[in-house]
Amino acid sequence: MYRQRFFVETVPLLVAGFYQSPAGDRDPFLRAMSHVLQSVPKQVLLSELPPLMPLLIQSLSLPESNLKTSTLTTLYSLVHDAPLVISQHISTLIPSLLLLSQQAQEMTVRAAALQCLGVMTILPHHMVFPYRLRVIRELAPTLDDKKRLVRKEAVKCRGEWFLLGSAKH
């Protein structure tokens, strides 16, 4: 109960502070938001999700790897729990995840981005199918990543996207 109360009291302040601060001073608000969202029960998060999605997507562009990992973990669970909300932001999510899967310094961030990208295939077909060829093509370099875990996730993710148009999928 205290987590829900903490969330309800702090999130409006964080969102307001984010939008009222100058562009260079917004990073602390995104960090705080991402860490608060990790500990909130799913039901509470789902009720407040639509206004928070732009903040989550923007936090993927910050340089901190633990922030990116926590945001990717949140996004991974939201694909299953709130596919309609995620579908509305797919045009910005897929390019961000592709970029993270290839250029992130940390192995955990690259692997988490690939996991999120792979689970995106469960979203409505008409939303994700236009990105199929782009994702398959841009995931090719990740198959040669220096870390085995990233290569393994890349193979699973790319396989999901290959199967997107098949009869079983």
C-alpha cells in the first residue's frame, strides 16, 4: 500500500517538474521516474501509464546503463500487460530499441533491448508488420556481437521477427 501511495504522490510532481524544467535539467526527473516505476505494482502502473510513456521512451536516450536497463525491464513487462498503450508508441520504440541493441556499451542493455524487441512481435500484427524487414536487416550486425548472451538474444529476437508473417505466428 505504501508503494502505491508513494507513486500517487510523487509521480505527478516528477512529471510536472520534467515538463517545467529546461531541456538540460530534465535527466534527474527521468532517473527518478524510472526507479519509482520499478517498484510499483502493475495494476497501479497500468492506470497511470499513457502520460508516462513519453518519459519512459526519452529515458532510453540517457547515458546511464542501469537507468536504461530498468526502463527496458519495465517496457518488457508492459508489452504483455498493456499492448495497446505500447502500440501507440511503436514508431519511436522500435528505432530506439534497434539503436540500443547495436550501440549500447553495456552487454545487459544490449540484451535487454533485444528481449524487448523480440517481445514486440506479440503486439497487433498490423502495427508491427511494417517494421519487419527493417528490424531483420538491422539486427544482422548484432548476430556478431562479442558477447555470447547478446548473440543468443539476437538469434531469438530475429527469429521472432522472421516468423511474424508466418501462419503459426
